[in-house]
Amino acid sequence: MASGKEYLTFVLDQLSGLNGISSRGMMGEYILYFRDRIVGGIYDDRLLVKQVPAALALMPDAPRELPYPGAKEMLLVEDVDNGDFLRKLLLAMYDELEPRKGTSKRKTKV
């Protein structure tokens, strides 16, 4: 089941006030970025975030769920109605997330 754009819009509205929030559609789901770092995504109309120590500290009892078969487990954010919590969560996670890899140019041998 693909995620609806309405749910994505709702989550992005909850995160308003944070500079650097963006999303990218991927096979009917959405990857969420915060200042060019992947924080998680919208999968089957669920907000899932990466299992980094800050997220685990703020949501120790969060269910672990698969975004899709064969993927790593992520944390289900159940309190999506609480924009203050969501912003606090992403700010706490930021330093623990890997920077987004840029596109590398292929070098050709001469």
C-alpha cells in the first residue's frame, strides 16, 4: 500500500518551523530529509525514523517496524499529532545521522 500525499503534507506541516525539511518520493513512499540527512520516511502512511541513540532515548518503547520487506527495522513515531515533539526528535537525531552522499563523478582512465 502506497502512502498518501495527504499524510505526507500533514507530517510536513507538523514539522513546520524547522528549516531544512524536505521529502523525496520513492516508489509510492517518501524519504524525509532534515538538512540533507535522511531521518526516516513515510511508509504505508506511517512515520518511521532511523534507530539512532537519540531517537531511542526519546521513544524507548516505540514499536520497531519494517518500512518494506527486507529493510532494516525503524522506529514508529506514534505521536505525530505533537509537532513540538517531532521537531525535538529531529533536532536530537541530527548529529547522529550520516550526511547525505553526493553524486560522485566517474573518473575515466586516459
